Amino acid sequence: MIKNEAQLTRTLAKLGELRILVDDLRRDYDSKDWELKVAPLLEQVRLLQTEVDEYQLLSNMTLEQAVKGPLDKGVLIENIGELLSRLRIAAGLTQAELADRLGWDQPNVSRFESATYSGQSIAKISEYLDALGVWLHVRPATSEVPIVIRYKKTEQAQTVTLDDSADAPILVRGQSDVLSTVGSLSWTTPSEPTRASSNRWRAAGSYAAEPT
């Protein structure tokens, strides 16, 4: 993950080198041999470009846009450091600037955001988030990747079909902050769901759920 402008510069330079190497291999080998030789390099290019795209996207957003957009998804607790990094980037702060707000040393912020560091306490995470003006909501699940369903305004109620194996909590966002929970589905009032079968629910109000 790219966390600062220096890392962005190095990653862009590495991307340039890899693309030149791919072009050289394209000239030196026939089509079949080229595909075999270049496949690992193309995967490196793809991964690095994904990191660049993410950093530039977050850097060009406001924090509110990021929280309501690309960062509006569940994250495993062991990946908390990278989530904090993404929030800081979207807030337009360097590690040194955030360290000043927190009264920490910059290396401590860097370590706190590291994917390999697991010593973040709840108190310190809250302190970090307070400096950004962000709240973090924690939700348990029985699967690694929770299903997410978002509300959209509809003229008619819709029926939502769930995978029979889906037993993770389902987060539903609407115009109301008040959630009512039935089974593993959460709905914003006044769209109270009714159960149609073991894995089908119907929203009877003006807002209905739509799988993302």
C-alpha cells in the first residue's frame, strides 16, 4: 500500500521500469514465449497500478467522500493499520502532520499504520481517529467478508434474495440513522421487512434493499 508521496514516486518509477521490460520482451520473443515470460511482470504491473490508483483516488477526495465511498466497507480488525492509513490520506494529512496533532513522533504513526504491527490498543485507535474526526463502528460476523446491502429509493417494494449460506450480518444504509434488525437483516424504518421464506425478505415501505 502507498502511504505517502515518496512511496508514490518510487512506485511510479518501478511501474515505468516494468513496462519498458515488458516492451523489450515483446520484441525479443514470439507470441507464445512472450506470454509465458511476461505473465509475472504483468501481474506486478497490475498490482502496482492498483496501489497507485487507490492512493490518487483517496488523495483527490474529501474525507467525507472517502468514508461514504471507497472506505464504506467492512475491514478485518487485523487490517486496521491500513484502514487508518487510508483515512489519513483522504484527510489530506501526512504522517508528520498527523503526528503533530496527536503529539506523537512521526515514526510512531508509521508503525501504527503498518500492516505488520498488531500492538494498536482501542484507546490509541480512538485517539488516532479523534484527530481525524472519524468514528469507527465495529460489527461482528461469522464469515470473513460480510455481505453488504444498501438502500435505494424505489417506487415499489422489492424482494431481496440471499444466498442460503449467507449468515453474516448485513449492513443496510438508508436515509434514517435508526435501524431495526430482524434475523440477519437490518432495515431502516419505516421499511419494516416481512419474511417470505427461509431466505427471502420483503421491504414494504418506500425504501427497499438492493444488493451491491
